[in-house]
Amino acid sequence: MGNIPKSITRDAGEYYVAFGLSVLGYAVALTARGTPGVDLLVANPQNGKSVAIQVKTMRRARDEYKKTGETWWKWTVGSSFEITNRHVYWAFVDLKAQSTSNNPGNPDVYFVSPTDIVCEVQGNAYTPDPSTPYHLERWKSGAWFVIYPNPTLCCNNWYIISQALGLTHP
């Protein structure tokens, strides 16, 4: 399918998360393009609770170190990405490089709560902290959000948002 613009990848992730949350019964609004730090506003129409979500999308977030077989997931988040905002949830979408197929399949969404501990490291001195699977890795002029070693804690865990909105779903 050739080179796909980053804006289309970004939009695909935002719409996919909005779709998933809408199916669960939440009211979802996409913010205006360029709104800093918030892509979706999600509300529970039954109790009025709401959350803000920042979505980051990659066509292929999974990476592997060939020599050891270690696997991690990473998203570019820009040099100004901060982990200090304790009011915004994060949704990291992995489209799993399926954009070349006529069938896009189901992306994986990794949800991170704003109260989760995120370890910040410099690219040269990367040592995973076993107490958290989340790392903000600053490398040269950019930053990457890395999930390693256990992504299953947050993969497709829509419950994180349901819990914040006061509902539970099976």
C-alpha cells in the first residue's frame, strides 16, 4: 500500500479507540486536531464521570532484538512528551503492520492509567525497572514510550477506562 502518511496512522488509532469505547456504551468525542495532550474525551452517560485520553499509534510497535529474542513494544511520543499529567489516560495502538492487507484485522491497544508508575530513562543508560512494564525512553532529540518486559498487563485492557468511568464490563 506504499507510504502511508503519519496523519492517517494517527487518525486510525484515534478512531479505533473511539470505536471501541463507543461499543462499550460511552459517549466519545474526538478533540480538535492539534489540541495538546488530549485526543479523546470519554464520558459515562449514566453517572457523568469523564476521562481524557491521549492516543499514540504506530503501524508496527512490536520490536525484537534478534540476538536474544527479547521483545518489546514502543511508540514515538515526541520530545516534549511528559509523564507528569496525572489526569490523562494513554492508549497506545499497535496496528501490527497490517496496513498492506485488504483486511486490517484487529489492532492491539495498550492502556496506561495516569496513576501508573512510569520510569523515565535516557537511551544510553537503559536498564529496565522490573517494578513497572512502562518506560519513557529519551533518545537524542526524541522520546519513546516502551512497554517491556510484560505487555499483557495493559494489552486490550479496556477495563482500565471502564473502572475510571465507574462501570465494569465482562
